[in-house]
Amino acid sequence: MKLALLVIDMQNSFELQAAAGKIVPRVVKVIQACHDKHIPVFFSQHHDPDRNSVLNKFWNKPIDRGTQQWQLIPDVEKSMDHEKDVIIEKCRNDAFHQTRLKEQLLDKKVDTVAIVGCLTNLCCENTARAAHDNDFNVLFLKDGNAASKKEYHKASIMNLEYGFGKVPTCQEFIDML
């Protein structure tokens, strides 16, 4: 197994959900464990340049590139290895959509992605499904993702575990490295 970590949208815009799910310390620990094992780490940052997109019209809360809301949550940003980690800028829920993520993973011979971030039922789940559809094995860290409601999180975990990947805890993931 050749692994990469995908840290999805751990941005200030989603800090309340991350804090409510108490995921930031666990996510930072996972990032550090991956760095220690020389596992590639990819961070996505969502922004909404197209004010006419269905996504933007639905939420009507655009995230503008370069703003405070777009920035990574400070503890997560501090955990980055700015020389080695890769930032993927995305404009849709799926981190593979119109980005170079697939090519960059394949360049590193990755066959399995572990996913942490915000929001479980939106960008994280969509990215997990897209990873599966692009023939990557998926590890969706169930206590390393957060949603705005517990029932949204639980529903996503159930769906992903049933048909798209394995759902270990952050500690189980670290223990398997």
C-alpha cells in the first residue's frame, strides 16, 4: 500500500464545525505521523470564484481566495511542512474535480488515500467517493472529519463504510503506519 493523506478544507470558514467535532488535535496528530513516516500530505482549500455556480448559489456564502475565511485553521497551518506538502485549490465539493490531485497522487505512485477534514458530508464525502471512483483505496478517518450536525456525520460514515472504503479512527490509522 502506497499511502497519501488528504486534509480537506480545514479552513477558518469551517472552524466552528472542526471545533464542535474536536477534530483539530487529532488531525494535527495524523499530519505529524504522516510526516514522520514520509507519507505525502495534500491540503485542499476551497474558494468560490464563480458567483453563478450552482454550489455558490445554493450556499450563498462564498469563500474568497486569500481572505481570513480561506486561510487554514492556525493549528493545522502550523503542522504543515511548507517544503513538501501540497496545496490543492478547489472550487467544488470534490477535491479531484478540475484539479491536478489525481495526477499528483499517481506521480507519487499512491494507491490509497486517507481523508480528514471538513465537512464530513460534503467535501470530505464527495472527495472519498471520487477517490474510490478514480481507483484509489479509501481510509476515511471517522473521528478526523466533522460535520455541522452529528446525524450528517453518522450518515456519511455509514454510507462510506458500506460501499467506498474503511473507516478507522485516527489512532487506528496511526497505529497501522
